[in-house]
Amino acid sequence: MNDIILDKHASRSSSDDSCVDALIEAARTGARPCSAMIGIGIIGYGYWGPNLVRNFAETPGARVAAVADLDASKLELVRRRYPAVRTATNFHDLLADPSIDAIAVATPVNTHFELGMAALKAGKHLWLEKPMAETSLQAHKLIDEAERRQRVLIVDHTFIYTGAIRKMEEIIKGGDLGRVYYYDSIRVNLGLFQRDVSVISDLAVHDFSILDRLLDEHPVAVSASGTNHFPGTPENLAYITLFYDSGTIAHANVSWLAPVKVRQILVGGSKKMVAYDDLEPSEKIKIYDKGISFTDDPKQIYQMRVGYRTGDMWAPKLDMSEALQVEGMHFVDCIEHGNVPQTGGQLGLRVVELIEAATSSMRGKGKTVYMNHHGTAS
């Protein structure tokens, strides 16, 4: 048998949508009741770290206690912008600080497991950038450690907290689209080339988390093709197809070699269709009352049996709160009340499993990777 089979985990993180809705409202008003200030330590002040520091500095109920980075020049920037924030070149200084309740890790993915595990063992709550780990085995161990120590583990799949994805979820799960036929995404730009991960881990990871949220269903099979045009570097272009038991098919085109930046998603259903353009400043989502009808009536066997329906298009109002702010408030709220984050370890694990499956398929020249409940076989 030439195909590959990987294990699929069907368990899902529990989520409290009403809680997040309340936090979004709090983000609008700038107020959120809190019992105490949660001390946050950030490890890594490179590409994403500055956004985390700014976000937590503005999050009600949180305070940035310290930032660690190996680069002294980056720490100098922290001291200029945030004079009250302590800096360190050794992340162990943050783990030993009893005033720090949670650690946010914004470093390359190959360090996530070591840093995340150290933070959990030090009794800290944990915020991990995506993807949460290099392998699903590492992801499992992080989840187990967080559960054993009763610490909150959140993975920064930020798109889940955007008003656009939340509106798409509402539309799909409310039945407005009918049966979901397909998800088609193009996520391309020129760079940024990564040294340690492929374009799948960098860009397709967003589609994996969005699909998990929108469909509430895990793929049963994955097929991918891609290549690296520069020897010794990770793949910079990939085409990924995911197959679902429900009949839905999803496709993602990801690339670091496009002359323009494109961030578009199409979702087609039996009743309506949705177009999402993340680069649109205002009307990011457009709903089209378009579709087809098909009849297998034998009386019409010699006639055109496909009918086309064209109706209105409208752009729903979206919540424009910054997703990272909503996510930060959600993290603090989960720490205070012991809740499971919407983008907790189980979602992070499922995304890592899809990265592994897509990468295995890609390096097998598109060989189908099957995902099931029964373990691993070949």
C-alpha cells in the first residue's frame, strides 16, 4: 500500500463564544473587570514580539513585567519604548520571577518546545506563537504538561479572533450557506523567506486553523505538492488539498514568490457563497446569493438539468476590534477563571498534525495522506 496514514485526533477544545463576545465589547469600551493584574513575560522581541508587548501593555488586567531576547540591541528598543519593563538576555530570569504569571513565546518554532516546556514546569501559563511545535509528539507533551500543572495553554492563531472569521463562522454554522461545497484560499506574497520552516508552516497554518473553526470537522485526507527553488531552503510554494467526510473540499495556494500580496478566501455553499479579502479596508466579507440547482428528473434527461441562481450581494458589518487585543483579553480571562482558550492546545495540535500530513504528502510528490482514528499505518 503506497498511501500514508496518520492518526487523527477528534477531540476539540471547549469554547465559550459568549465570553469572547463580551471581551470584544470590552475591547470597544476599553474596560474589563479583573481581579488582579496578570504579570506577562515575553520571550523574543523579533518579528512578532513587539506586537505582543504592545498588546499586553494595553490589555486590561495584564502588565508586561519583562522581555527576554538574546539580542541586546532589541532589548535597548524595549527600554526606550517601555521604561518600566525589565529586560534580560537569559529567559531563565523570567521563569524565576514570581511576579510573572504567564510567559509568551515569540521565537522560532524550533525553540517552542524547549521554552514552552520550561515555562510550564516553572508554573507559568503559556502563550505560544503558531505553529505551537515542530512535531505533533512535542505538541502532545506540551498539552499533557499544561493539563498536569493546570496551566492555561493558548496558541496564537490570531485569525480566529478577527471579526471577519467570526462572521463567517456565524454565517456557515447558522446554515445561511447551506451545505458547504468548497473552501478555496490564495495566500501569497513576495517573502518573507523563512530559514527553519516551509511556506506551509508559515502561511497555510492560517488556513488550517480557519478551516478547523469554520467547519468544525477534521480532514480525512490531505494531498499537497510544492517545491523549493533555492537549494538547501524550505519549500517556498505549495498547493494543498484537504478532503472531508461531509464532501467538503478545501484548497490552499501558498507562496513566497508572488509579485503581489493576496489574502483571499472563497467559500461556496448550496444556498449562498462568501468572498473574504483580508486586504480590503472595510468590506472584507461579501455574501453572494448565487448558486446552482440540479435535477435528475428523468423527464428532463434531454434538457439542461443545471439551473443558475443570481441574487443580491451584501457586505455585513464586522467587528473591527484588533484581533490580538481580543485574544490577549481572552488569555487573561482564561487565566483568571480557569477556562480553556478557543485556540488552546488541542487546536494547536490539530494544526501541527495537518502541517505534518501536508509536508509528508508534498515530499512524496503529492501522495495522499489519510488521517483516521486508528493510529498510524502504511
